[in-house]
Amino acid sequence: MNGKIKFYQSIKFKIALVFALVLLLTLEIVGAVFVKQLEHQNLSTFKNQVQLQTYVSKSLTTQLSRTNVQLANRQIRTILNDAESVNSAQIQVVDSNGTIRGTNQVNNQAIVGQKTTDNSVKSALYSGKPIEKDTFNSANNDRYYTRITPLMKSTGNNRQVVGAVFVKVNLDTVYQQINSITAIYLFAASIAIILGLLISIVISRAITNPIEEMKKQTLRIARGDYSGQVHIYGNDELGQLASAVNNLSVRVEESHESTESERRRLDSVLANMTDGVLATDRRGNVTIINEMAVSFLDITEEDVMGRSILDVLDIKDNYSLRDLLEQPDDVIIDLSNDDQDLILHAHFSLIQRESGFISGLVCVLRDITEQQRIDQDRKQFVSNVSHELRTPLTSMRSYIEALTDGAWQDPELAPKFLKVTQDETDRMIRMINDLLTLSRMESGTQKMENELVNINELFNYVLNRFDMIIEKDDHPEKTYSIKRYFTKRDLWVELDTDRFTQVLDNIMNNAIKYSPDGGTITCRLYETRNKVIMSINDQGLGIPRKDLPHIFDRFYRVDKARSRKQGGTGLGLAISKEVVEALGGQLWAESIEGKGSTFYIALPYEPLAEEDLWDEV
């Protein structure tokens, strides 16, 4: 809690208050005992002083025993006047009949000879026991001490009461002394309390200042500032606590730096991983997600945090959180849509403490779209190769069985059957050679013999061969014409002549195969700023839009029946594309169904000056 503490809530105030209260309570108890003891001691001393001495009591007893009353009274008066007593003490001598025989009060001699009216005197005469009592006069707030002492005369074994001495004295002087001493004590106690309060404040500050420093240091630590140190005032408990706080600050800083380093390392690893990573708490809510996972799921980090991983991965219909916790397994998630193909492999593992408590899940997402496509292509490739080889092998087997059964003896059938067998064998050899070439191209082991070639002359050379074929064939199966639209400028391109000639042959053969009888094949050659573009257009049936992206795949045929009938292996365009791309170019096709197709070849081109050509030579 960072709120400011009020003064009366602080430990400094509480220590001072407790110290002052303890001191006050101690002084009160000591003062009460002291005053009470002082009062008792002073009163005892005063009362002892009030008592008549023994010889006076004996003298009064003797006088009360005499028969001459008048003479006895004079002697009693003389004894009382000569006796040492406390100032202001009132003394009366009463005989056994209750008659006052003498008094020390000069102004009150008239009471001598009168009967006493004090019942206490009568009780003392009757009982023969001394009586003491304290009285308080509410009229003038005076305290009095009264003592009635019987005077006893011994007659043989008996003791006879012959009278009593009545002493009454004012106690104000005693209490005045007690009050004066009490006032002095209270003053001294007040000074002691004030000094004690000041000392307690000093002591509390000495105690709380290190605590305050430790509090500030812990708040700095909580804010991430570990630079401060608590001052150590001594080697006492507070000093040891301050030293412990300083050590704690260092340890926390080291731990924080280690944690931050690990966190940065983890963030760096997560950020640079090619796999997506999600982590959850024990309730399955996402707590960590890296950028790759965000990219895979096409969602923002803010939308994912705190949501159930079942909802994020959209697998709640097939899996529950208990399924993932009890039997973490691999899950294939298909996120493909119209815009992209995306298949993810999700691997789940548990986050467990040493005690075995499961605190969450980790999910690693891996893009296996390409792997799935490769697996599918591999399966398709094996299926296509098997199918393509089975057809000629089946045909060869049929003809060989026929020859074995005796057809070899037939002079007309035997050559035909052997010719078919030879054609199918050549077809399989071409297919295997094409596969080997394609494999070497894809693996990068096919060596390209590049040289600087005049592309105008090379393109014309290939087209002239096709013109010559149609001219020399007296009965061609299909007639066609080739139109040329070439730039008049010589274009020199670096390429492998044999491989590129194979590309042009493949495309021209396809154009001738799929063109109608008497059709026209249009060939163009032109240049752009940094490329040479060649195009070959036919007037065939065209390629359907759905088949156009796949025409460069191995063994892919738009019209499978017609392609096999025309003897193709289904690898020509695939090889052509690999050759063009190996030369740094591009090969693509455009087609309108029912109107024909156009194949384009783009090769990198840098215009050369005449002196550069001579340098090359």
C-alpha cells in the first residue's frame, strides 16, 4: 500500500505513546503507593506525638485517686500545662464519673466540673479500652484526630478505671505537608513524563528511521529500481534486518536480470521460430502466442489472449480440454479457404511442475501444407508412372505372347508386332529419360552449358525445321502454317542451346498436336526493358480455366484419352518449365477455351554494344 500514513497511525507515534503510557502508569502506581505510605507514616508519627508520656498519665491517675477534688484539680491543671503536647491539641481529663476535671485550654476552663457529653469518653470509661477516631468537619473542611485513653489504677490483682484522657488535635498540618510533598511529586512526575516522551520520540525515531529507509528501498525494488542501499546504523537486529534488505535487493536484481534475460531469450526464440507457439493456463485460456501463430491463425494477439485454445484453433467440436490434458496428441487442422491452402500440424504437450501439478498446455503449430502437397504429388506421381508404364508394358506383353504363340512365323504379322514392341519400348525409354532429366533439373545436378546465342536465329532455326517437315511429307496427317512476328534487332541471350531447343520443340509439338488441320501457329519475338519475350499461339480447343494452373505438372493431361493416343509422355511441359527457370526465366500460358492457347517464354536480357559482342568472341 503506497498511501501516506497519518501521524497517529505511524509506528513512531505508537512507540512514543506506549512509552509515555507505560511511564505514566508506572509513576501513577509508584506515586499512589508513595503518597499512601507517606500519609500513613506521617499520621503515625503525628499520633504518637499526640499521646501523653507515661509519667504524665501516672501523675493524672494519682490525682484522680485523691479525695480532695479541688487540690487534685489544681494539680491536674498544672500537669497539663507542664506536659509537652502538639500545638492546638485539645486535652481533657475526665474522672470515672464522667466529670471533666481539667483541660489545657485556657479559654475553656469553665467546662471543668461539668459532665462530659461525648459518648466516646463514656464508652472508654465503661470498657476500659482506648478509643481512636478520625473525624471530618464539613463546615470548615477540617480533619481531627481524637484519642481517648482510660487511666487505670491497680488494686491488688485488679485494675480499676479512675478516669480518661481526651485528646483532640487538628490534622490539617499533617495533610498540608502530605499535599506539599504530593505536589512536588506530581511536578517531578510531569517533568519525568515530558522528558520520557521526548526520549521515547528520539528512541522511536532511532527505531523507525531504519524501518522507513527499508520501506523506501522495498518500494524502489517493487518499482524495479535496485540501485539504492539501506544505511546500517549498528549491528543490532535492525542493522541485521537492513543488511538483509540490502542483500535481498542484490539477489532480487540478479534474479530479475536473469528472468528478464530468459524472457528476452524466450521472446527472441518465439519471434524467430518458423513454427507457431501457443501457451495456456490450467483452464486452457491462451496466455502466450508468438507472431508465427498469429500469422497462421490470421488473428490479432489482443483477440487471442484470454480465450480458450479450443475456440482459437476451432477444435472444440472434436476435442475437449480434458482430452488434451489427459491424452495430449497430434492434431491436423485444415484452415484452407478460397484464398489459400493451409494445413497445420498441432502438437500438444503439458506444462508440469516438479510436483506433477499441471499448470497449462503448450501447442506447437507447424505448417505442413507443402509436405501434404508433396505427399499427394508423390502418391500421384507413383500412380501416374505406374499407369504410364503399365499401358506400354501391357501392349508389349500382348504382342510378345502372340509372337510366342506362333505369330513370329507369320511373315506379315511378325514385323508389325515387332515394330509395335519397338515403338512401345522407345516410348518407355523416352519417358524414363524425361523423368531422369526432370529429376536432375529439380535437384540442381543437371549441368547447363550456357553460351551467348542470337535468339532470333535460334527461334527461326527451330521453326524452319517444322516448316521443312510439313514440306517434305507428301501425305501429312495434319497441315499447318507458321507465322512469324520478330523484332528486326538481333537479341543476344545467354542460354543452353540444346536444352532451350528442347523447350521450343515441346511447345511447338503441342501446338501442332492440338491445332486443327490447316490451322495457323503464330510465333512472336520482342524485347522489353530487361527481358526477351517469345510467344507461340495455336488455334486449338484451348485449355479449361480449372486445368490451366496444372498444365506444367508431371503427367497432367487436359484430355487424357487424346494425349495418349498422340503418344505424349506428359512430362514435356514440366521439363520445359524447369529448363526455363534454370535459365532465370519464366514460362506461363494463357488460353481461351474453344479459341486456342498461347505459351509465353520470358528470358533475362541485357542489351550489348557491338564492342561487347566482339569481346565475347
